[in-house]
Amino acid sequence: MPYWYWGSCNRSYDPQNCVSFATDSFQKHGLSVWVPPGGGYATFAGNTGSSVIVQVACAPQNGGSQVAVSAFSEDDNLAKTTQSNVLSDVQSAMAIN
């Protein structure tokens, strides 16, 4: 049975920074980036064997970003922990101007 966890937040930085922060989080947690940032507003990653897949979408909103983080896995704890870790990293990231 696959498990899915989702969370969101609003941040003051633009979507490109949001995607960059998500990519940094993926690398921090040993995930391979499958859709690298390149002007889009979403990125995906997973680990070896695809036992977890995570998606971060960053939509422009009022000069900042609305961020949604989803994680999918057959392992309930892995999905929950991955989603929580990536969302926490993106929430705590700060853009330096």
C-alpha cells in the first residue's frame, strides 16, 4: 500500500529560489534530483530503488511563493519523514539578496 504525505507553506522568496532550496534539501538528504531546476516551478527527487519519491512545487503568489511538498513511498515512515524534512528545509531557507 503506497503512502502519501503532503504539506504546504507560503514563503517570501520567489519560485526560482524555492526550487533551488528544494534541490539543496534533496541533496542534503541523499536524494537524486530527477527534474533539475531550469526555469520551472517544480522539481522531483528520489532515492536508489525509488523507495521514496518527493515533489516540490513552488507557485508564484503575492511576490513570494506558495510551496507544496509531497512524498510517496511503500514505507509509511519513510514517506512521512522525507516530506517533513524537505518541507522543514524549504521553510527555514532564506534568500540572500
